[in-house]
Amino acid sequence: MQFELTKEYIDQLHDHIEKSNEVEAFKMVKDLHPADIAEIYDELNVEEARFIHVMLDPEDAADVLVELEEDDRERFLKVLPNEVIAKFINKLDSDDAADVIGEFPEDKQEEVLSHIEDLEQAGDIVDLLNYDEDTAGGLMAKELITVNENWNIMTCLKEMRRQAEDLDEVYYVYVIDDNEVLKGTLSLKKLLLTATNRKIANIINTDIISVKTDTPSEDVANIMDKYDLVALPVVDTLYRLVGRITIDDVVDVIREEAERDYQLVSGITQDVESSDSVWALTRARIPWLFIGLFGGVIAALVMGVYEVDLGINPKMAFFIPLIAAMGGNVGVQSSSIIVQALASNSMGFEGIGRKLLKELGVASINGVVLSSAIFAYNYFFTESFALTMTVSAALFSVIIFASLFGTFVPMMLDKFKIDPALATGPFITTVNDIMGLFIYLMIARAFFALF
Amino acid sequence: MQFELTKEYIDQLHDHIEKSNEVEAFKMVKDLHPADIAEIYDELNVEEARFIHVMLDPEDAADVLVELEEDDRERFLKVLPNEVIAKFINKLDSDDAADVIGEFPEDKQEEVLSHIEDLEQAGDIVDLLNYDEDTAGGLMAKELITVNENWNIMTCLKEMRRQAEDLDEVYYVYVIDDNEVLKGTLSLKKLLLTATNRKIANIINTDIISVKTDTPSEDVANIMDKYDLVALPVVDTLYRLVGRITIDDVVDVIREEAERDYQLVSGITQDVESSDSVWALTRARIPWLFIGLFGGVIAALVMGVYEVDLGINPKMAFFIPLIAAMGGNVGVQSSSIIVQALASNSMGFEGIGRKLLKELGVASINGVVLSSAIFAYNYFFTESFALTMTVSAALFSVIIFASLFGTFVPMMLDKFKIDPALATGPFITTVNDIMGLFIYLMIARAFFALF
């Protein structure tokens, strides 16, 4: 019923390809879903994938291309002539077609477009390429079924039969007026259950949610998620219907966003997967490590300033890892809560001031509890009372500072329209490490003079 | 067209409620989507929300309950008699009804169920409550349209009219045989476009993907995402159709999973939002901070062992923050890449050995580049050659160790069916901090004797 890719399967397929046994190789893939075939390509090299690809049904072959990872697709298409690429593009839904073509350099885009036979499809693609890919316009497809509000259901069904041929699946029929302005939707359920001589106006649902072409993808995802929508119509500034977004595209947006935020908080700068090359993985990881290294050098310089104090009380150094780690942990916690709230639009009406005040509350409780705990430990196990006092006071101060800083930075970034997720992870950790160290050494100098 | 919650809106609503002005208050909410009303409740207290709730259309009122956050719903329902709760439950889809009832203690569940008028609904809920909520059975709803494979399209349409009344929206019609075994689907598009005297067998799509009731939610999400499905039928061990899962429920699963992984990597142990209470936020954050504190104490003890060395070369302490931070950063990067690969099922066929070997490659490149950079810095700015050598050698070793450890731990957890995301964030950071320190001090002792 459902395909599961195994090592045995790939070995067998490899074997057939190696022996140029088209019949057996084709048997193995012909009934599979394009998404499964794309997964198989992942395990083959370009020549092997081509060996399979030429035998596929043209519709399937085109769909497989869409399902491939971007870099695999690029490698695969690079070896094909533009006419052949155009044939595949011709078979795709307009949104997928625009996505695939959008990855080409501009001169190649024109070349491929000039070879597309279906001029309506080519026109749709050109339209779609104009939109920023992170907006509703970039997500939408042009294929949809539209009916005029003045028709009756019979005309409507006739027209739908004509239009529906191009479409894989129909979830809604959109109703427009003579100026192409979106007026409402018809559900297929109601169409099925209503007598054919009635007017569309009788069964139209005018209570519709739509987005503009320039609505950001994140907002599109939030809207479809919130209202549990399967398809969402897209209108232009005159409220004319220009396309529709389906939930499967939005699921991809949600996944990609979540993955990106997750990678940022983990200090990874590019979209990588564990199956990528060593080189790709290194490139994605080294930038933040350099920033961490730079932070470490600053920390060493800060400590150089306090060298005399460290010389007099060498035990002071023992608690540096503790203070630095706690600053880092608290900062990441604070910033990630804000980043999630901003991403899911659940910030509520609290302004920056209120949020910081609340964070101060959380930080104070955490600070008191944790500094008391370390105070108790040091009181019994550390001889120097000045050090005991220093560690507790510094820990408390660092927790307060790191909490407020971790809350403040992503909120400010968001205010200036910069992605707040950039502030999470190594950035917050590095700054808090250094600040924590600085606070600790400052307090130590004061306390050792005092006690 | 689309509602946006503003502070002014809430202030005005507050005002109407305070003055007990039902007419004006109702005017403000009556045309809103249940998801919007739920958002409004978020800003009201229980009494204010009840003031609105009693005026809502019963269907809407029930849907609003489903859209509330779990703890808000609990607070809201606590004050209502079981008969009233049963009335709301009666209006809900079976999956939502089971989710709401499932949150009650067992005696309350029975009480509420005994008050549900529609016995079929009550039976469906009891069935659904048997399934683990993290499986396909826990996600599915029992409402679906089924037709027999032997009918013709006319009978089919007639039967659908009867069954469709209960359903908000119909995406697929499921075809079963006389034993209720799932045979295929009909698309509404095909039904609309085919002559009514033909047999269902002519237009059935038998190439269907289904899941068993005990398929984990994560797998359900991956399947629906991969194959771009809007609805997915659920079958029992005899392949009899027992329910269907819709994409909106799966979007929630995907979001929740992503949020959970994000929170774990940030050191937050419970599902919290920035709008939660200071107390809830503190409780979610303090457990990992205690572990960090514990790690810091261990670090202090490790340094105690090397006190003599630190006394002789106080500058050694300067690079402790650098080494610790780099170990932490590298470890989090490695573990998060593995956790993401495990979550999205994209590990490929590399075994643990191969993965570690690859990670060793990445770590070696990062290690060589970063230790060379810090070597160059120290060569010019640090007097002690022994320290220069120590820092570079320790940094290289720590990067190698942290990478392998960060890769190994989540893979092992996964092997033992423990959530690998538990290994990310503060756990990896804390262990790597301590190990990094230990490696650094060990190498320092050796090198200072040597150079």
C-alpha cells in the first residue's frame, strides 16, 4: 500500500541499472508515487536517475522533478536540453512550474519559456515569476475553477467540467462577478446536494477569507492554520481573484520556517541535512564557530584586565564556567520564548516595557532560587566567604542581565523588521558569556576588597 | 474580510460587558469565526467570556471551545454543569469531542458522556478515547462518507446526500466492500463530471494511501506532507475503514512538534508561551538551569584538581571560557542536525559508524581552521608558547569530542526509543563544557611540562 525505501530495494535497482535491464528497473518504479521516486533519486547518481526518468510517464516525470531537493533538481536538469525541460514544465501546475523555472539564471529562464508549447501556461509562469517567493503571490497557483455569480448551477456544472480537466483536485469553486472580483466560494458538497436549476447566489458562501498577493508567506501560513483552511484565494489590490494557495504548499512553509528557526538557535547558518556533504555541513557550521571564537578571545582580554585579582585569588577562576554557562542558558531561554511568540503571532498586547517587567519577575525568582542554592553549596564547601558572596551576587546579576538582554534583542530586531531568530543561539550565548564574565570579575574585585 | 484583534476592540468589548450591554457586545462578535472568538477569550476573564458565550450560536459556541488553549478551556469548562458541557460536545466533530472529553478526569468523562443525547456521537467518542492521542487513532474523526463498491453513481449521490449533513466539508468519498474493507476513494471532481448511471468501479481510485490506527502521529504527518494529502483514511488490522484524518489536525501536530523541539534545544522543559504567567514561565525554565548549575559546580571541582597548575600559570584561566563555549556550540550544532534528520526521516542509509565518520570529517576541518586561527592570535599576542600550544591543541580536541558526542547521543537515544531531542540544548552544552574544561586542563599540564 505504501512504499518504504530500503537498502535492499536500492541495491536491486542499482543492479538492474548496471546491467542496463530497463524492463526490470521500470517494473520496480512504475507504480510508485512521484514523491517516492524522488526519494529513490536521492540515492542514485545523475546518470542512474536519468536511466529511470526517461521511462516514466511524462506527468509523473514532471512531478518527480518538483519533489526533488533544490540542489538535486539543479544537478539533474543541468544535463538536459532546454526543449526537454520545457516539456516537463508544461506538465506542471503553474506554481510548481514557476518554482522550478525561478531557480534558473535569467537567460535560461527565457530560453526554457520560449520552448513551452502551452502559451497560457507560459503566460501564467511569467506572471507568477513577478512575485516575491516569500509572499502569497509566490505561493499561489493560477489554476482554479471560477464561475460567475449570475449563472445557475447547471451552467456552473457545465463550465466546471470544462475547467476541471487541468486540475488534479478541486476543493472549492470560486465565484466572481463580471469584473473578476471575488464574491465567494461554492463547496462541492453543496453543489452535489442542490437542485441544478437554482441560482448560484442561493448556495454561495460569501463569508470568505482571502489574502493579497503581497501578504507574507508566514501570515498566509498563520491564517490557513488558524482557520483550518485547505485552500485560500489570492486577490490583487482591486480584489480581483488571481490565484489560490493550497494547504500542502503551506505545510512546506511551516516546516521550512520551523527548521530554519531551529537551525538558527543551534548555530547553523544554512539549510543543511545530515545527508549533505562534509563540505556543505562545514560551511553551514563554521561562521558561528568563528563568532564563538571571537567571543572567547574577548573573554580572555576581559580576564587579562583582572589578572591581578585572579593572581591573588586563584579560586575565583573556578566559578567562571558556571557563571558563563548560566548566562548563556538563561539568555537562550528568554530569546527563544520571544522568537516563538513573534513567529506565532501570540505576543498579546503587552508592549516591550511590560514584557521586560514580566521577564524581570521570572528572572528574579530564578535568580533568587539559583543563587541561594549556590550560596548554600559554597558556604559549606568553599573557604572564602568573599568568594561565596561573589558567586551568588554575580549569578543573580547575570541571570537578570541575560534574561532582559535575551528578551530585548529579538523584540528590537523585530521592530526594525529584522528576523528575530537571528538573535537566538550563539549570538545571545556569546554576548552573555562575555557580559557574565565581566559582571563576575567586577563584583569579585568589589567584594574581595569589602569582605 | 479578516478579523484583526486590536487593543481598541478589546477595550470596547470590555466596556460593553462591564455595562452589561448584551446587544452591543453580541454585535461585536456575532459574525466572527470561532477561532477569532477564542482569541478574544484569551484577553477576557472567565466571567466575561461566559457573558459572550451564552449568546453565541450553539455550533459556534462549541467550536470556540475547541479553538481555546487547553488550560483556558479547562478554566472555562470547570464552572459549567456537565449537562451543558454535554450539549457542546454533542455539536462537535467526533475527533474534537474526544479531545475535549479526554482532558477531563475519568469520572467526569463518564458523567458528561451519559448526558450526550446523540448516542452515535457518544459511541464514537468512547471508541476514539481508546486510542493513544499520539497515534492515527487519536487524530482521526469518525465522520466520513462511505459508499459501497457495488453501487452506481446515482445511488452513491443519494447516499451521500444523507450522510453529508453531519459534515462541514467533504474532500473524499471512501469506497468499501461488504466487509467494510477500504477499497478506494472517489474524488468529488470525478463524481461531478461523470454520468450518473455508471458504476462506481469505473471511477474509483484504488491507488490509495492509508494508515493503521496505531501509526504514530509523527509518521502520519510525514506521510500527509510527503504525498500532499488533504485527508488520510485510517484502517484497523483487518483493513476495515474506521476513520479519517484531515490535514488541519496534522498541521497542528507539525507545529507542536516543531515548537517542542525548539523549546528543548533552548532549555525549556514545558510548553509555555510568552503570554503565560510568571510562575508558569519560571517552572518551565528552572529545571535546566539547575542542571546548568550542577554542571558549573562540577566544573569548579575539576578546576580544583588543577589548582596548582592554575596557580603557576594564571593566564591559563583566560581561555577557559573560549574552550567551554566552543565545546558547547559545536555539540549543539551536531546534535541538532541529527535530531532534525531523525524527525524528518531523512537519515538515509548511513549507519551510526558512517555518520560518526562523516562528523569526524566536518569536525576535523572546523578544528584545523579554528585552532589555526587561535594559534595565530596567541602566537602574536600571548607570551607563553606552552599556552599557545595548549589552547590550540585543546580547542581541536574539544571540537572533535563535542562533535562526536553530539552526534552519538541523539542516535543512541533514538535507538532506545527515547526522544532524541532530549539530548539537545543544555544537556549537550553542560557535558561539553565540563569535558572541554577537563581536556584543556589535562593538555595544559602535559604541555607546560613539555615546552
